[in-house]
Amino acid sequence: MQDKLNITAIILTYNEGIHLQRCIDSIKNLVQDICVIDSSSTDRTKKIAMANNTRFYTHGFINYSEKFNWALENCNITTDWIWRIDADEYISENLASKIRETLPNINSGVNGIYVNRRIKFLGRTLRYGGWYPSWQMKLVRFGFGHCENRGLDEHFVLQTGESIKIKGDQVDYNLNNLTVWTQKHNGYSNKELAEQLKVQFDINNIENNIRPRLLGNQVERKRWFKKKYAATPLFVRPFVLFFVKYFLQLGFLDGKAGFIWHVLQGFWYRFLVDAKIFELKRQFNNNQDEIVKYIKQEYSI
């Protein structure tokens, strides 16, 4: 058996019994330590984590960022690197091989590593519509980065140092059915509502968050386009987004699974967010001060 690398994997969980074993199996021979941070699951999550000799912690859920940063501060991490991996993700064999080959020889000035996030949906990899390749920083040298303070779509932020890309896929493949998927995205829509209004009203712009830049890296460009999206009229933008991703970015080439994904994620979900924003503005008669007060209280901003 090959030696394990000087990495701690951090996995945040809540009722992830359907996914957790697959996630652990993909990484357990690669990393020295695995920390599972649970939010009082009621399924087999804890049993699976303990059976795999992971370090198991319980911490309440405010948002992903707070929970992950809590793990950085409270899990007594002794390895040089941390790896962010969600329970419904797994590491491809190619990525594991590339990390094993590259990590021991990385320059001391490199503190972050980008890998490709690959989404599978209804059994099919989504390769079009702007979803792949999607470079995301998943490995950070411990003590040199944190998870940015956002309610949704949070990324690692480096405090100092450079970052590199390593080819290989970290696969996001949720095995739950569409009923669970839509329930989950209904919950996400509330967080997206808050993020959209924070941009529109220019509130709580955390200095250490990733800055929107058209000419920046892939994440910075995405954040720039999100800012422009937030300024586009309600109910127009879901149609525009669907057209761009499904037709201009060739999402239709991903077949029936791609069609379902783009209708649900690229249109229905975005339309739902707009409807909730419309409802909220109507509730407060477009009074910005009252809306800001509400979202700060409701979403702990």
C-alpha cells in the first residue's frame, strides 16, 4: 500500500448515509486523516463515520462557511494540507493519482490547489452549458486559507501564497431523487434571495471574499457575471440564463439529463428566486431599509 499524504479531509454532513461511504472510500487511502463534521444526523451517517475510524464531531449548522471554518479552528489539524470534499462528492482515480504524484514536490510558496469539479446528474456527466470544466480550489495548505463568509456558493480564499491547477475530477454526484433535489433547492433559493439582495443593496461586502473580476480566474469571472445578473430585471434573467447555457453554451448536447438539469437548475430554480424576491419587495412595499432589516434578521447577516 502506498503511503498516505500529509492531508486532512474535512467532510460536512447532515443525513448523508446514502453518500458518505462512497466519499470515504475514494479518499481514505490517500489522506492521513478524515474529519466528519455532522449536524445531528438522524440516519446512518455517524455509524458509517465511526466504522471508518474517522474523527467525528457534532456542530450546529448556520451556513456552510461557518461550519467549515469552525472545523479549521477546532479539529486539532496536524497535517500540512486540508482537503474540502462534500459527502456527495468523490475523488476520481485520476485525480488521486495526480495529487499523489504532485503534492510531495510542490513549491513552498504554493498554498492552494485547484481541481476540476465534475457534476453527474441522473447518471450523466454534464460537460456542456458552462458546467465543465469548473476549476475550484479544494486543497489549501493549513493555516493559509479559509472559506469565505457567504450564505451560498462559498469558495476558499488564500491569505497568502500562490495557487496551481492539478488535472483530475472531484465528482459531484448526488444520489437522492428529484423530490429531495427540489426540496433542497427550495431551501437554497432562500439563501440565493439573500445573496441577490446583498449585491443589489450593497450590504455586507466582506473584504476577504473573492472579488468579482471579468478578467480574473474562473471563479472571479463567475462572481462578476452574478453581479451583473443581480442587476438584470426580475423574471427576464431566468429566460436569458437558460438560453445562454442551453443553446449558446451547448447544454443541449448533454441529452435528456442535461435538458432536465437546465430546466430545473438554470430556469425553475432561478425563477423561484425571482418570485420570492418579488414577494418580499411587495411585502415591504419596496422599502429598502425594511427589506435589509428583514434579511439581516432572517439570514443572520
